Amino acid sequence: MLSFLDFLGTIGGAVLGIPGILGLALGMTTRWWSLAAPMGLVVGLAGPLIFGGAHATYVTTMEFAVSAVIGIAAALTGCLIRCKGATV
């Protein structure tokens, strides 16, 4: 079981790491939120697998869940930035 500070660190690491940054960048490539969300999910799930350690079993379910949610949210935010930025 993660403590509260470990949970906050997991969220912060996902936001500042690959799921947050690459999810935002991929979300900004499209104006369709229905395409941005799956791209963010793929990035969110691939990040812990690639950078999670020497083996996939070292990554916990909580890290996968947090990373997936952050990836989707970042991609949708990037899509929103693209849509609203285009109307200015």
C-alpha cells in the first residue's frame, strides 16, 4: 500500500515525465478529442513499461493507473489548447 506522499510523488512524476509531456505534445497534434484520448492512454501505459525498471513486474498497478489517467488528461489538455488556440 502506498502512503499519501508516495502517491503524490507518483502523480508528480507522471505529470513531469513522459506521460505528461508527451501526452500533451501528442494531444496538440490533433483537434479530435476522440483521437487524443487513446493516444494519451497509449503514452500513459508505455511510459512505465519503458522506464519502469528492468522488468515489467517492478511497476505496480497504481503506477499504471496514475500514468494512464495523466496521459489521457494531458492529451485532452493538448487537444483543448489546439482547438482554443486556433479560434483566437
